[in-house]
Amino acid sequence: MFEFVSAERAQYPVARLCQLLGVSTSGYYAWLNRPASAHAKTDAELTRQIRSIHAASRCTYGAPRVHAELGAHGVRTSRRRVARLMREQQLVGCHRRRFVRTT
């Protein structure tokens, strides 16, 4: 909700936007000045590592292989977290071709 207020604050007053969304203006300003959480910071670092691994594989690795590479580098995380971060960054791996029988 606060992201919407932040995006639209150039066109409408913050107080009016908060009133329409049913949130307090003090909550918005508290959110605005709040530092990033530890989880968000580790997500940003993981995203940087995932992008480099994905690029090094010539954009062929999907979440399972990227997760395996992170494990090989000593980074412990879940495959689902890697998949979520890749989805947010719109990183996809290559799919195998379908086997076609010709005779």
C-alpha cells in the first residue's frame, strides 16, 4: 500500500491517498524513513549472486542449478527462495527440447 502512495504522491496529496487506502499518514512516513530489513539486505545480496551465476551460465541455468551453484560457493539458502528471487528479476533458464521420434 505504501508503495502505491509513494508512486502517486506527485499527483495527489499524501494525506488523501492514505485516507483512501485506510492507512495512517504517520505510518507512511515511518515506512518511508525505515531502513531496509536484514532479510531484504540478504535478498539483495543473493540477487546479485544469482544474476552473476545466471549470466555465467549464458542464461541457461534455472533455479535448481543456480541453487546448486550457490551451495558450491558455500551459500546456504532454499531452492524456493532462489526461485522467488529469479522470478522477481524475470530470470529464466533454457528448457530442454522435446524428444521427437521421426520413424
